[in-house]
Amino acid sequence: MNRILLIDDDVGLSELLTQLLEMEGFTVSQAYDGQEGLDKATQTNYDLILLDVMLPKLGGFEVLKGIRKRKQTPVLMLTARGDEIDRVIGLEIGADDYLPKPFNDRELIARIRAILRRATPVETQQSPQDILKVADLTIDATRQEVYCNDQLVILTSTEFSLLFNMLSTPGELVTKESLSESVLGKKLMPFDRSLDMHLSNLRKKLPERADGRARVKTLRGKGYIWIP
């Protein structure tokens, strides 16, 4: 049973969301301010964290920064509708996805399940197809681990999924539409910068190539090509 930590200072909304999530089979813990949320997120293992941006004592972005210093637990941020800057900042810091308030219950559950699917390692006996090697990178799909020149690279589940999808077809164009559906579990919407932000974070975490070449080529309006 998946464990979810809900960090939101709106007590009424938290209770309603907890009831919804428990009916869907999740185990839910609650925190009503940022400091309590950060303490719980770092001291206990959860499968996913629902994190509101506006929180007392410690803001949502500070909570996310604190989590990312210690853990790669998937985080779905709850943002104010129309506040694009909050979404961009959240993705830059390392959120896996965002959902504007107010949101539809079904969409919330769909987003949660999509994040959990890509965060869950494949529990099968390892086969050669589970290992991808492209230039200086090695991806172990079963363990969800990435190595660059034999050094482990710490990625979020979303960054891992994005890298795996692009490395599966190196040298070929991967459209933003297909990546949005396979990586984020949602259709690409106009002006949605989620993929760009996740790719930017991924680029920062991967060491530079020995030959100095870029790892990814971006084709504006189309998608990305991983340069083998």
C-alpha cells in the first residue's frame, strides 16, 4: 500500500483529500505547516508527497529544497491556478509535477498514479534489455539507477524516466507530445514548460562529456534528440 504525505495548512481540504486518497487505497499522513512537513518527509519514508506552495512557518519551496537535499521522494506540488512562476520554480527545485488549485479529484488521482508508476522499479528478473549503455552513461532500468563513468548520478523518478526514454532511441527525435504522455502521464498542453524544466535539471546533474559535446539537441516546437 502506497504511503502519501499531505502537507497543506487548509485543514478542511486536507481532511477531504485524505478521505479521497484512503478510498483509493492509499495510506495518508498529514502535516499542516512547512516545518512539520519537512520533518516528517525527511524522517519517514513515503512513496509520494503532496506539497502546497503557501504554508506557514516554512514555505513550500523551502520544504522542497530541504527534501531534495536528503531524499528523492516524488513530490507533486499544489499551486495557485494561473500562477505560472510558482510552477516554474517548483520544477526548477525538483518537483516531479504540479497541479493547480482548485483541481478535479480524478485528475489528482491520475497524476498521483502516473508519478508512482514511474517511481516504482520493475520487479522482474534482470535481463540485458534492462541495461542501457550510451557513450559514458549506463542506465539500470530494474534498479532505476544511472551511472556516468561508473559514478552514480542521483535523479528524481521523473528525471530518470525522461533520460530512459531519450536514451532508448539515441540520435532520433523524440517529440514533446510523446514524452509528456510517457514521462509525465498527461497530454502536452500549450505553454507547458514542465518537460523543459525537467530536462534542464537533468542536464545540470549529468557531468560534462569528456569531448565537451552537448548531450541533448533541442528542436524548438518539436522535441529533443539525445546525441550518442
